[in-house]
Amino acid sequence: MAATTTPFVEFDRFTKSFDTGGSVVTAVNEMSFQLERGEFLAIVGPSGCGKSTLLMALAGLTQPTSGQVRVDGTPILAPYTDAGIVFQNAELLPWRTALQNVLLQAEVRKAPKAESEARARELLASVGLKGFEGRYPDELSGGMQQRVSLCRALLHDPDILVMDEPFGALDALTRDQIQIDLQRLWMERRKTVVFVTHSIDEAVFLADRVLVFSPRPARIAAEFRVPLARPRHLSARAGREFGDLVGEIRGVFETLGVLSEGER
Ligand SMILES: Nc1ncnc2c1ncn2[C@@H]1O[C@H](COP(=O)(O)OP(=O)(O)OP(=O)(O)O)[C@@H](O)[C@H]1O
Ligand SMILES: [Mg+2]
């Protein structure tokens, strides 16, 4: 990848501690890393190591105890409305249809209605939900709900997409399909993505670069570039390059004592 100028997203000695009535828990300690504009970064790390905390800070939903998070050179000091966020659960409003849930973003931002609706319909169609616009969340499968949630996050064309284990609750086949959909959307729109997952395969399949976090307080234990060409096909997972990289990342977790022999 060509050397570029200023980084787009910067975590600069980011530290976050929580005071839990007497004892202080440091979730993340002095972590620094950067993303280029349009980069797809995946983060894998053990449960409780501080991944969500980091994403919350990027979205401006929590403030660092010390250090800074900057986007395009500006410190994030308040909720950053230009970020699109997708959580593990779709978090759809049950009384609104799929289309109305996607349009929530437009309403909050008071965006032009007709334009927003056209875009929402186009996004839903692009993830295979044409014909489901009028369905309510309880009429949609988990995978469909998560697609709606992805469309909602993309509706206002955010520069940054913050994804916290977005596909963790999905079955394997649905997860495969939604990974392909996300890759396609990303290739078309080139958002800067920070994607947290527990799945090493998912990280390698989707990302340009994978950061491996240690147990809490998180530090970057290793960093891998993913050299696989795009678009990546599911069959790439059977390839040697893919398998070697997954194996290397798993090896880091074994070294850290997060994975022990015999476990996945
Ligand atoms: N609001 C809070 N108050 C107190 N402690 C918190 C708070 N939020 C997070 N923590 C603590 O910070 C640590 C990191 O939590 P975080 O949710 O960031 O982990 P995570 O890496 O996202 O874990 P998981 O993979 O299970 O989602 C944990 O020890 C957690 O208990
Ligand atoms: Mg989390």
C-alpha cells in the first residue's frame, strides 16, 4: 500500500479507566494506532479486554481518561454524529418497519424525505431485502435485522463505520452471506471501518489489517496486513495464504495464554 499523508483516525495513547466504587479498572492503557482513510481494520481480542470501550470512544460515546482519539486531526470530545454504528444486536425499533428503521437516521438529521427514502430502498435492495421494506423486525430473521441495521448505519453516508461484533449472533451461513454483502458495500463506498470480532476467520476475510489485542488492559500484541486480493470469495478461506494467516493469529493468542491446546 502506498505511503500516505496524515492518518484519518488516530488513537493517541488512549487510556480508559473505570472507577467502580473503590477499585479502578483500566480497560485500555496508552494504546496508539492509526487508520488511513478508507481502510478496513479488524480488531480481535479476548472478551473484556477493552474493544467495545475503544469503539465507544471513537464514536464519542465515552471520553478517554487520558490520551486522545482524533478523526481527521480533530479530537473526539462528544458523540460524533458522522459515525455509523452497528452493534451485535440489531437494536431495531419494533414498532417501525424495516424501511422506517433505516429512515430513523434521516429523521434525526432532518434530511430530505424523498431522497432519503430512495436511498434507503436502494440500500435495502443491495443487501437482498427488496420486498421486505414494509416488514416489522419480528417478521425478519436475525440476519435480515442485522442487514437493516447496517443500512441504517450507512444511510447518512458516514465517513466512519464502527462495528462491534455485528455478526456474532448470526448462524454460519447467514454470517458468510452478510460478510460478502459488507465487503461489496465497502468496496463500493470505501468507508473507514473499525470492525471488532471474536472470529479470526471473519477478521482475515474482511480486513485490510488485523490488530490482535492482549487481555485487559488491552495492548496491541500483534498486527497483520491481509494481502488477499479483493473481492475475496468465500473459497479464499480454503486457501493456503488465508489458513496460514489465521494460524499465525491463533498462535498469538496461544502465546498470550488466551487459547490453549485443543480449543478453537
Ligand atoms: N461502564 C463501565 N463501568 C465499569 N467497567 C466497565 C464499563 N465498561 C467496561 N468496563 C470494563 O472494562 C473492561 C473492558 O470492557 P469492554 O466492554 O470494552 O470489553 P470487550 O473487549 O468489548 O469485551 P467483549 O469481547 O466481551 O465484548 C471490562 O473489564 C469491563 O468490565
Ligand atoms: Mg465488547
